[in-house]
Amino acid sequence: MLPSRPKAVLISLLASYLLSALLLLILTLGLYRLKLKESQITPAVYALYLISCLAGGLLCGKALRTRRFFWGLLTGMLYFLALLAASVLLRHGQIPELTRMLPVLACCVAGGMIGGILS
């Protein structure tokens, strides 16, 4: 039996956030050991977003089995919206610059869509 759509999306988002936490921990340990510069960190964080959303899209697409592209896209979009909400809360209501948001949005949506397609 297929899970309900909201349940499948929530489970895939939860898995994406757990994977993000694990990858961020690994990245933090790597940064501590290697003493990398910020210019080297940014691509790693974008890759982390892409991998996490890809996993979420893959899980959601496998669970729902229909319109996998759409469900992967939705998973990536919801992941980004949660990141944006957290960013706004941590910045005391200030919205981040558009030039910083667009690459993150692209990584999240692309990762979710690719995951949905591959599922």
C-alpha cells in the first residue's frame, strides 16, 4: 500500500534534514582539520544541499511512484523554504540577499528533481 502524499513528503524531508545534519557534521570536522577558507567551503555546502535534496526526492519518488519529477521538485522546494525560514529567523527578520538565495534554491530544486527522476 502506498503512503499518503503528505506523509511521504514529510518522511522524505525528515530524511533530507537528517542527512544534512550528518553531512554538516562531517564537513565541520573536515574544516576543523584542514583549516579551509570560506571560498572553499561554499561549494561544499552547495553540494551538501544538492545531495540532501537528491536523497529526499529519491525517497519521495520511490514512495509515491507517480509524478516522481513533481514530488522531487516539491521536496526540494520545501527543503529550501525551511532553510529560508530558518535563515530569516536567525537574522531577526531580515531576508537574505537574492544573489545568495538563488544558488541555494537551484541546488535544492535540482537535487529534488533529479532524485525524483532517478527513483
